[in-house]
Amino acid sequence: MKAKTLLTSILFFVLIYVSAAQTATIKGVILDDQNLPVEKVNIKYLNQGTVSNENGFYTLTIPANRDIKVVFTHVAFKNIESVFNLKNGETYEFNPIMNASVEQIATVIINSGERKAVEGITTLDPEAIRKIPGANAGVENLLLTLPGVSNNNELSTQYSVRGGNFDENLVYVNDIEVYRPFLIRSGQQEGLSFVNTNMVKNVDFSAGGFQAKYGDKLSSVLDITYKTPYQFEANADVSLLGASVSVENMSKDSKFSAIVGARYRDNSLLVNAKETETNFRPAFGDIQGFFTYKFSDKFHLSFLGNASLNKYSYEPQTRQTNFGTLADPMALLVFYEGQEKDQYQTLFGAFKGSYLANDDLTLHLIASMYNTQEQEHFDILAQYRLGVVNANIGDENLGEVEYSEGIGGQLTHGRNDLDALITNIEHKGNFKLEDHRFDWSLKYTNEDIRDRLVEWEVIDSTGFSIRPPKTPSNQQPYEPYTGPLEPFQNVRAFNHTQINRIQAYAQWSKRDNIGSSDVWYNAGVRMHNWTVSGDGIASSNQTVFSPRGQFSIKPDWKKDMLFRVATGLYYQPPFYRELRDMNGEVQPDVKAQKSIHLVIGNDYSFKMWNRPFKLTSEVYYKKLTDVNPYTLENVRIRYRANNSAEAYAYGLDMRLNGEFVPGTESWFSFGFLKTEENINNRGYIARPTDQRLKFAALFQDYVPNVPSLKMYLNLVYNTGLPGGSPSYADPYEYQLRLPDYKRADLGVQYVLVDRNKQFEKGWRKAFKELSFGIEIFNIFDVQNSITNTWVRDVNSKRQIAIPNYLTPRVFNVRTTMKF
């Protein structure tokens, strides 16, 4: 009897233990009403719980086979309570939408995604950046799907915004301004963008009318925030174009966090697909790190470092370009000798100390240093012939060159070297007083630049040396010229320049109400003083002030509408490249280019197919004076450095984004732009960036019956840019345009592991995410051109434009993984 009682007791306790050990799992992502992730949400049941991470993800283990009430709480949102009764071992995905708390509505508007919309800032999803296909994938690739942002070269990460050029865009990473190499002239020489997408947490972008806290540029602001890790994570992305890896972690005491990323890129896949046969040996690589140490709850110190080395070795061999019409087909055949060797080495480091005095006052001190050492050396002889192509259908020699109409040669030489050291020290702060917010900054910058520019070009046609294009009475090669031989183009300059800058800003913003409508104000002013000095040049000192303001209102209407207006006087004090004229000489008295911005925008949020959508519209006008005219060839900008023009730009940008496919965000963009300049009062002509129409789409989809099979489509159409004329030509005599730019990139990805598809055993257990896919760049194989090569035909006594085509259709294989 005792044995039976003992056995019964043992079974009873075993049953209790087994019942208690039975558990289930709830996991998901927490979003706000703007479809943005909410971090630091407390998820609790009884006395157990967890917290959502910076991407809104959470995992919670609860007892199985009984009712469990789980509460989701956040200081800025209404609480959510749900009761779960799950089976043992069951995993349930629960993705709550948190609505703004009535008591905390002011805080939410100022600090959430809606605050960005109020300020006219577009926020991009870092996950979309990592997934969208592109020959130069990254943040800039995603920017090109936005209205008003253009780039006609898939090998380049540079972009123009609303009629501005590549030099008119600000880029910040963790409040620190970053720079680009100076000498790059071709997109295929660029290599890597500064921004490492594996390290990105937030991406904010403004295309104009931005606040005084952002620096002195004329066009746009790209504001990147890197992650502050909270747990171990490793990412890898490998393709035929290169590889990137990143590792992040936080110490056990939560005081020290670090994220490090390394990248390597090889453009051979793209360049070897072009019409020029080459020996191409690129090596683009960098390593970045972001480290943070919390000395206390009030004082944090972080370091952002980057080291990159781009080596570009290029030996062109032959080229054949067919052009003309079906009735009159022609071809350019070129045989090359020589090579080009370029190297761009950059080092960047920045310390940022943050002191949180209290809930209302935050102070920062930032010190950064950027060094670039650049080398561009080339000697290339190109011997060409211009021929007539056999167009007889059925002929065995169809497409072959039958005879030559003109022959010639071109010898280019370059020995360009640049060493630049840029140091910054800045104090920033912000203070909150009830509904008021005050921001300020004081910054000192020193730029020390040593530059050697030696370039010359000799052109020969049928035995005669072609004289410089502006030589009087030059009829070469049709009539002999008895003067001394001169290069067709010749630039020689040796510069040692120093620029000292003092910048400051102060701005105020406030949230308020007008009746039942929410309103937001912002007003601020920037000051910029700079001094240019150097060997052999007279010192010059200038100062400008830039007032700016914004106003937004959200009426208390049934329709969710937001209206905003922004205006200001924007200056762009010249950077070194803007001081250097066509002959390579520094002009210290170049003034800051000036622009008046007026931007009027509207956001309309609505539901379609019972899913959220937003239509964003902006009209803008920019009046520019003291404009520094320039020529644009590929990605190389050469300024006149004389402030001899005035200009204007106006247009309309529209973007519709939302869940066209449930659970994924896609968008369609449209942009209209007109920008013209008046140089030396000769009348208005199109600026080099006058790209009238733009259509773009970013579309994400998946197969309904196979949701792990996903598709990403990136479409861009731009009307042609001016630039079909020779770079040395008078723009008032040549206003030719390049053909329209049309490109579509497709990515197909099969997901083996993601947050909704985890494995407890087997080889996939080690992965948090794992996918394989293929990418097709330029899927319709469109022949886009970036510039023209101009060849003189002696037979017809004319110059013929031969297009320089960009990359054709290219296939890529890619895999991504996360541990």
C-alpha cells in the first residue's frame, strides 16, 4: 500500500513538472500607425517579459495550454492587451499595430515617423536597401527611385537632385559630414559608397527646403544613422560583384557596443560586358567600425572609423561601336595601346561625445578627420577608323566594316595627384522647453589640399595634328597650319590651398494647435565664414548668412492630410573643386552660389484594398544667383570658377507608396523638372542637369502559394540630359541631348530562413536569415549612353557623335545570410 501511494505521488509530481514545462512562443514585429517599427516596447505576462529591439522585433515564451494575458506597453502609445492559449511547442506570429496615446500625442509627432513627414523628410527602410537589385546596390540605388533624384550611370553612386549637380548634396553619418574623393572622372572608377548598408539603422532624405541644422549645400541632405547593437549578430552578402560582412555585439554589462563591416567589390562583371575589350583589374575595398562606450547614463562616447582603398587598373585593347541608321549604318573601330592606373586611398575617423544633462538638455562634441590620397595616371593611344558597315541582309559579311571613311589617332596623358586633409571640431546641442525645441551648433573646419594637375591630349586625323578648338583660323586637317604644334587640350597646375571655415547655426521649432488642427513651426539661421589662402594666391575672406523656415499643418479632417511649406536662402560656399577653373588654377575670390528655395508639399494618407497608402506631392521653385557654371562629362565636373551665371529650377515631384502586395512596401514616382542658366547675360539655356521627366518604380512581390519566393523590381526612366555635344564646345552653339535613359533591374530570391521561418535543428538552425537568388541588370538590354566620342570625318568634313554605351544585360548570383 505504501509502495502504491509512493508511486502515485511520483506520477503526480511528474505530471505537474511536465505540465509546467510545456511552453509556446509568440513572436512578431510591432509597428506604429505609420507602418514604422517601434522599439523598446515592454511585452509582459505576470512577472515575465521582454523588450522589442530597434527594428520592432520580439520573441516571448509563455506557458502552453492555458489562458495567458500579454500586455504591450510603451510610453508614447496606447497599451495593447491580448489573451493567448497555445499548444505545447506552438509558435504564433502576432504583429500588433500600436496607436498613439492621446496623452503623449505631442511627443509621438515630434519623435516618430510622422515627425519626419512634418519636416519634409523621406524615411527609407534599411531592409529595402539591402534587398533591391542594382548594379551599384546601396542607399544611393534606392534614392534613384525617388522623384527628383537622377543619375544616368549605373556604375556611379553619385546623384543629382532637382537640377543640382553631384557636389550639391550633403551626406551625414551619425551627425558627421562625410566626403567623397576629388579626382574621380568615370563611374567605373568609383568603387564603393561610403555608406555600408549592413550597418544602417535609419535613412532620412530631404530633396530641398531643409532646416538650418543641415549644412550649406544647394540641393539635398542624406542623413544616415548607424546601428547601436544590443546583441550578437553577423551578416554576410556574397555575389559575383563582391562581398560584404559585418559583425555586431554588446558587452554583458551593456556599456560597450561595436559593429564592424568589411566590403570588397569587383566591377569586372559589368565592365567586361561593355563594348570595349579590356584587361580590367579593379580592387575596391573598405572596413568600417562604429563603437560606443557608455561611461554612465549621462555620458556616451562613440567612434566612427573608415579606411578604404580603391585600385583601378585599366588596359583597353579594342572597341567597335555600331551606330547610324538602317539606311546608313556606320562603325567606329578603335585599337588601343597604353594603360590607366588610378588609386584612391581614404582614411576617416570621428569621435562624438554626448552628454545627456537631463531629459531636456543634450550636448555633443564632435571631432573628425578625413584624409584622401588620390592618384590618376594614364597614357593611352587610341588609333581609330570610321567605317561603312555592310547592311546587305543575307550577305555573309553582314555587319562587317567594308571600307574606311576616315582614320586618325588620339593620345591622352595624365599625371594627376591630390592629397587632402580635412579636420573638423564641432559643438552641438539641443534644449526642450515645454513644446519648444532649440538647436544650435558651432563648427571649425580646416582644409589643407595639395594638388598636381597635368593633362594633355593630342588628336591626329589623316596625318594632321588637330589644333585646339578655339584657335583662330584653324581649318585643320583641311588646310595646313604653319604655326607650332600644340596639344588639342593642355592643362597644367600645381596648387597648395588652405581653406579655414567657421560655421554656426541656431534654430527653434514648436508644435502647437490652431483650433483643432495640429501645426508645427521651424525657423533658423546659419552663418558661414571662410578664408582661402595658399601658395601664390591672394588671401580672400567671405561671410554669408542663411535664414530658413518651415511650417506644417495637419487639419482636423476626416481625410488624413498634411500640408507643409518651406523656404529659405541657401548658400554653397565653394569647396576646393569649385575654386579650380578650367585651367586648374585656384580662384580664391569665387563667391558662394546662392539659391532661394520655395517648397510646398502635401501628404495624403488613405486606405485602399483595406491596406495603408500614402501619396506625397511637392512643387518647388529655386532661383539661383552667383552660379558657378560647369561642364559635366560622365561624373567629372569642371567649373569655370567665375560666378558668371544665374539660373532657376522648378518642378513637381509625386510618389505613391503602400502595400500594393500585402505585407510589402512598393512605390511609384513621377518627377517633372526644368532648369536653365544664363551665362554672361547671353540668354537662358538648359543646364547640364536639365532632365525634364522621370518615372521610377520599386515593386516587391512574392508567389502566393510559395511565399518564400520573392521578387524585387527596380525601374527607372529619365528623359535625355544635355551633354551630346563636345565638352570643349560653346554650350550656346551645341544644345544636343543624349538619348532617354531606360533601365530595369530584377531580383528573384528564395528565402530558406527568416524571422517567420526558423529551425530548431538541422544545418539551418545556425541561421537567422538565409536566402539565395539571381539578379538581372538591364533586363531589356537597353543601350543607354553617358557621353559621345566625337570623330572628325575628313570625307564629309563633319564631326560625328559616337555614343559611349553603358552596361548591357548582365546576370548576377547573390546570397545573403544572418547569424
